[in-house]
Amino acid sequence: MKDLNHLREEIDRVNNGLIELFIERMKISEEIGEYKRQKGMKIYDKKREDEIIAEVIEGREEKYKEYISEFLKELMKMSKEIQEGNRVNNEK
């Protein structure tokens, strides 16, 4: 068994990677929001969200599926907010 400090270092490394990917995803979401505004499209697409969740959890370990679904729903909620221009603190 690995010691606690080593496990915490692994978690820290994974967290940093997740944050980088999260920021990348949010920047793409901003671009999607701009595209949708220019084309007069709705921000929210329930069918698309349901498809993404189903696709991502397919084949995953059963014990993680509910967590993955909750994680994705929260991630999509934040993506919708940034697409709508909410909660964005623009630097001047």
C-alpha cells in the first residue's frame, strides 16, 4: 500500500490536470455560446446533454456511473452559465 503523502501527491497532480482541462473546456464553451448567439440558437439542449452523459458513462465501472453523471451535470451547468455570459468576471 502506498503511503498517504504519496497518495496526496497523486491527487494534487490529478487535480492540476483536471483544472487545466476544465479551463480549456470553459474557453470552448464560451466560443460555443458566441456561436449560438450569432446563429440565434438556444443555449440549452437537453437531448445533447442526455446523449453526452449516456455516451460517457457507457462501459465505465458501475460504482462510478452515478458520480460521473453528477459531475457531468454540474460541468454542463457551469458551461451553460458561461455560454450565457453569467458569472464571468471580465478583467479590465
